[in-house]
Amino acid sequence: MTTVEITPHLYRYFPQLKNRTIRAPAGSVAQILRAVDEIAPGFKDYLLDDQGRLRRHVHISINDTLVVDRKTLSDRVPDGGTLYIFQALSGG
């Protein structure tokens, strides 16, 4: 199993993920996002554009390495690894 960590401000949009350990079977980033989307419908759509690519303001890392494949999300998350999801914040 892998663990998924998200930035706290995403709980505002997906409160069902708050105060729980998010786990998914090891696999590609795309597979793990689908697993999280089953828990919190709309999660995947929030992170991906209409072509299934990672939105520009979203960053994902596997353990301490940023995801390379932002188009098909084929990077593999190993068993016991952690997938971190960050959304850039902007404003003035």
C-alpha cells in the first residue's frame, strides 16, 4: 500500500479526506488518483485538466522526487511509498 498526503487547504473541497489516513495500492500516479477519487468524488477532476493531464498549479511528488510524467501520470509509486499532492497558492 502507498500513503497519499495532501495539502491541508484541499480539505476545504474534499472534507471526506480530513482526519483519515489515505491509502491506495501501489501503482502509477494515475491509478492512485483514481483510488482517491473513489473516496472523494471529483478529486481527480480538481487536479487534472480535461485531457487528463496534471494542472499547471498542481505538483505531485513520490517520496522526495517530483513526478516527471505530467501528461499520462505513469510514474510508479512503490509499495510503502508516499504520494504528496501540492496545490500552488497565489494571490496578493
